[in-house]
Amino acid sequence: MNRQTKEWSRARLCKPKDNLTTEAGNRERFVPSCELECTPISMARLIGWEYARIWLRDRDKFIQQRERAVKAKFIKNDFEWWLKLRKTPKKFCKVGA
């Protein structure tokens, strides 16, 4: 609560100045699209659970993109293709000729 204006405001994360982070700790964090809008919060949208629907939709999209980025890139070996390249079409010894 702001003491000067006596209005409620959203809490913000306060990190100390000497907060040390590693490269692994700097992952992209999930922020729903309704929080990025600069419009005031609508009571009708709150009551109708519209913000929850938006949050779930954005979360599913975020998880899908992250899973796609983390997915292992593996190419299955195709030994038959490799053998086909090494077969010679010519017959070197003619049997029964």
C-alpha cells in the first residue's frame, strides 16, 4: 500500500544491487499478454474469468515453444542407405559364363 496516496498498487520484485546471477539463471520468464497491456483491469473480465483464459492460453503457448527449443535434435542412422551407396552395380567375376 502506498502511504502517500493510500491506493493499492501491484507488488514488484526488489532485487539487491549485488545480486549475482549465472548464465543458466537468466532464462526467459513467462509473462502473459494481459500483463503487458497498458489498459486498466476490467472488473467484468475478472468476474468472467477472461484473464484466466488468456493466462492459460499464453502459458500453453510458452510451454510449447520452450519444449520445441529444448527438444533433442537426433537423426536416426540409416544404414541401408549407407550400404546402397557402397554397392557396385558391376559384376567382377562372371560365374557360369
